[in-house]
Amino acid sequence: MSLIFNYKTEKFDGEQRKLPKIPIKIMNNDNYYEFAALVDSGSDAIYIPYEISKLLGLKSLGKKEDVETIGQRITLYPSKIDALVIHKGNRRYRFNYLPVLFPKSKKYDCPDLILGRVFFELFDITFKQNANKIILKRSNKK
């Protein structure tokens, strides 16, 4: 069974843009938080923005990593979240202890929570750009 989400419309530089963002819940330290996350096939990791990392109480679990982005080289730190939940209607998927990267400074911040390749290992993902839809089908791999 697949989960189908419409792209989210956002204003960017004065223009309306449709982006492949999906609603998610993250559980950390016994608290659930809801976010819209950008599904990004060009990202290797799940990226948590600075302010959200503070809200979640993320702690560094290893050495810093220098990561190449479109515009610059940034420093991020590895951590884990207790759970990530995706649901639509009566279908619900929960993934425990997923690895994430986060900045310890606003200097290296990005505005979006990003679901990168780690997330792509959990689902077969289809982007329907002209229909402004994203389709997630649970992967048989994990």
C-alpha cells in the first residue's frame, strides 16, 4: 500500500513554489513534534535544522562531519532520533533510532528539515512532478 502526498505550496522570494514536503512526527526524549519535511534525493542524510535540534534536545554522538552542500561546505554533528512517524489515514509507519545530522550553530543552518538517502532506504519513492505528488511505498529491504 502506498502513501500519496500532495506537494506543499510555500512562498519563496515572493513566488509560490510547490515542494515535495510531507508531514512527519519526530519523537525524542518522550515528546512528539510535528514538522513538514522536504524529501530530497540529493541529500545523503536526514538533516535537522538548528532550532529543531534544540527543541529535540539532540546531542552529538560522534565526530563532526564536514558536508558539501550546494552553496558551501558546512559542519554537522551525528545524532539519533528516538522515532520518526509517517502516517496518512489508517496507515502508519514508525522507524526507531534513525541517524541524523544537525548543526551546532545557526551559521551552518538550512531552513528545511530534510529527508535524504537514509529515508530512501525505508521507502520506494516516486516524484510525480507534473501532478505535484510524492508517493511512498514501503520498501521490502528493511
